[in-house]
Amino acid sequence: MKISLKTKIISGYIINLFVILVLGIIYWNQILPEKPLLWDWISLILIMLSLGMLTVVYFVIQSQLKAKNKAETESLENRKLLQSIIDNTTNPISVKKINGEYLLINKQYENIYRLKKEDIKGKTDHDFLPKETADRYRSTDLEAVKLEKEIQVEEILEQADGLHTYLAVKFPLFDASNRVFSVGTIATDITERINSQKLLVAGNTFFNLSRDMLIISSKDTFLKINPATTIILGYSEEELLRKPFMSFVYAKDLDSTLQEVAKLQSGAITENFENRFVCKDGSLKWLSWTTYPDVETGLLYAVARDVTAKRNVEESLKEADTFFEMSLDILVVATKNMFVKTNPSLSKVLGYSDLELKSKPFTNYIFPEDIATTEKAIEELQKGTALVNFENRWICKDGDIKWLSWTATTDIATGILYAIARDITDHLKLKEEEQAAVNDLYENEQKLNLILENISDGVIVANSDKKVVLANNMANEMFGTQDDSKISDNFSEHFEMYFPDEKTVFPIQKLPMERALVGELTDNVEVVLWNAKLQEKKRVLLSGRPIMNQQNQVIAAVITIKDITKYKKLQEDLKKTELKYRNLIGFRKDDGTKETDEENEDKTTDKSL
């Protein structure tokens, strides 16, 4: 049987009181036969004092016990209050010893880690958490102990509904000696906040990356705009936020825009409202607005798309329809075998009315021999192959035959054919005439080549751009090439050119080629051509003639090249022979002295130059 402390104290007090009283009575009885001495009275007084002190001690202990019980009761109530508070908070809370053993957890902590308070005491994180997670928690606990101050760390914990992020505040707890004896942790689930931040970041990213204009405004002023707004309108963000947005609206659209803003103030949503804004460069942009008003705050949330191109296309379609009717080319919209829409040019070319053309399959108007190829081309069109410059013949209302050249494409989804045609009847006739002329020209060219190849002189022909377009074999042999176009017009790529004295450089602008291209005729211009590569010298006579068109304009030049090298060599040899024989017969100078062979040779050379 367990005896309470209070019972033990009362029992001890009674026993001690009884013992002291018995001792006092015994002592008193011993001293009665005799006269009590001083020491006897002192002993009795001490016994009485002991009795009084025992009583005082008893009441002091009772008072302390009562105070202790009251303190324990208050402590228990405080612990219950604290436990109640921490159990009813949404934050998981724990207290651990320095060695990592748990002292306290709340219900939220129990729910998260699926633990019970009675099971957690004396255990550490390593008893129920993965080692990596437990090591991380232990490390942050020790850091708070080491620093002896509060720290904040983010901890990620996998729960039944996925990963959760907690912001854990860890703080040391001190005893009466100001020594750290445990570590407290209060964690806050910040998963939603982080997700909200991510959503906000994502929203801002989309806001900034959107190609459409995204705007938050009051009833008259832009409050926030995305970069697309500045790009489309050309103004800086500061310029757009500084002025009322009505100042950017095109004057002719102000009334309709004001009416739409008034509707927004009543809570109505604006969809696909279009108006024009004046850009910074003065151009106009058509914008299509969808706007959602927040009646409580008065803010307007708007999305605008640049539909200028769409508007231009619509205008272009109107213009295109006008051009469709005005076009001199034949424009046709058709199914596989019937005209759906034709412009007046087709009626003008074939002579049938628009009603006649649409009343029958268009193959009825095609020349019989071309029907098969036409049907084959249409089959290819319907497979998605574009038709370019397809030619066929059509029978006109007056029985005449017209050649038409078609360029067409197909809308695969609908099977509709879109075609453009041009009457090429006259063009084909002209082409036939041109071919006949080309044939005549070719024949004449062959005759000319035959004549040129039988001429002993070199002949080259250059066009007005100074490009050699024709040369005979003699010219090619002289320039060392078989390709006429490789011959340079001024010969400089093949030879060094000198006057007959073989010392003075012959100017290019004096060549017969240059002079002929400006309309000047030249005959027998003597030039010395030195081929440095072959170390060979040629003396030639150059003649030039311009070729004029009907407008008396120079279109080409003909140059003849006569090689007189051998002739000049024979002439020099003849001179030398003449001088030799003159010396043999005793020819003397005017002063009566006889000429030497060297002098005779010098004279011969001078005359030849």
C-alpha cells in the first residue's frame, strides 16, 4: 500500500510528539523526590522547546507541502494549457534534448509524422525517419545549439498528398544555470505560399512574354502594362503610364471608346471591341480589346491584340475583288469541271457571257485534242501539286482557237481551284516568227564563221561591254587560247604593247578596239606585241571597225590583226643584204671615208625601226 507524503509527515509528527512527551514525563518523575536543580529546569525547558520546535517544523512542512501541491497543480494546469495551445495550433511543434531525444510534440506533429506522444519520448529522428532526413534535422538542431540563437531553415517533407515545404524556426532552451538543455522547433507549412509565388512568377513571366498587350488600368489611366504594349505602340512604359490612355486613341475613335469604357463601369465585359491607337511614329494600329472590369476596385483588366494586319487583309480583299473584276489577266475560281467565278477577261477572250461559261462543264470549251492533258493536269492539282505555265487551247464563240497559259493551285480542304490565265496566242505566233528569225540568224552565223575561219588574218568581235564574243582560229592561235571569251579586249593580259621602236609603251586608249567602240575607224596601226612568258615578239597591224544598230549606236567592234612579223624579218634581212653588197662594191660616205660594217648595220636597224 502506497502511503502519501502528507500521511507520512503527520505520522512522524505524532510519533515524535509522543516520544518527547514521554521523555518529559519520565524525566519529571525522576526529579520529583528531590528538589529540582537548575540543570533540571534547563533540561525541562529544552524538552519543551523541542516540543515547540517540532510543532513549528510540522506546520512549516505542512505549509511547504501545501505550497508544493499548489505549485504542482498550477504546473500541471500550465502544462495542460501549454499542451492545449500547442495541440490546437496548425504548426508542428517539438522539443528535443541536446542528444536528440524527444521531450514534447504536439498533435500536428503527431499527424504529420504519424506518431503518438507516449511513443515518442526517448526516441530520436533516426528511429522513424530516413537516415538522410534524420541527419539533416540533427545537423540543424546542433547548429541552433552551437549558435545559441534562433535559426530558420526550410525543410521538405513528403506527406500523403505530396511534398510539403516547411519553414522551421529552431531555438535553444536554457535551464536555470543559463545552459542549453534542449532545442525547440516550430515549423510553418509554406507550401501554398511557395506555390503562390511560383504561380505569381509564372504569371509575371506570361505577362511579360505575351505577344498580346496585357494591361491593368483605371477608368482613364494605364496602371501596369507588359512589354508587348511598348513594342506595338512604340512608346516607353513611362510615356504610356504618365498620360490618360484616351490621349493615345485616334481622334475618330474617341466617342466609341468612351461609350465602351462607360459600359465597363457598369460591370459589362467588353469583347472584341476594335479601335485605333496612334503610335509614337505617327502610324495607326488597329487593336481588338477584351476587357474584364472589377466593380469593387474599379480596375480594368484588358487584353488587346494588334489586328492591323487583319484589317489590312480585309481592305486588301475588297481591293482584290475590285482588281479581280478589273484584271486584264483571266482570273477563275472553279470546281473540278465547272466554273464558279470568272472575271470579265475570260468572257472578253472567248466571247461567251459569264452565264454561258458557268452553265456547262468548262471542258466543253477546250480544244478536243487538249482535253486529256487538261484533265490529267486537274488531277495533279487536286493532289496538291501546283500548276505553272500549263498551256492548252480553247474554242472561242466565233470558232477561233485561243492558246491560254494557266497557273493554278487547289484548296485541298474544299477542292476549289484558283487559276490565273493569260492569252498567249499572239505571243506564240511571235515566238514562231522569232524562232524563224533565230534559225536564219544561226544560218548566217555559220556562214560568217566559215568566212572568218578562211581568213588568214586574226579577227575578233567585242560587244559594247568590251567582252570578246567571237574570234576565229587565227586569233585564238595568236592569243594562245581556244575560248573566245578568254581573249582580253585590250590584249594587256596576253602581251606587253610597244610602238614600232620597241621602247615606247603603246597606250591602251589608242588601240583600235577602244577607238572603234566610240565610233572611230582605224587602219593598219602597227604595234609590237611582246609575250614575256614565251619570250616571243610579234609585229602586227591592227584595224578596227564599229558595228552600229538602226539608231546609229555602237553595239560592237570588229578588230582585224595582221601578223607582219615575218614580213618585217624579211625586210630587215633584205636591208642587211643590201648594205653588205654596197660595202663590197666600195660605197663611201659623203666625206670620202668608207663605211664600216657596224655603221652599216646601225643604219639598217634605224631604218627598220
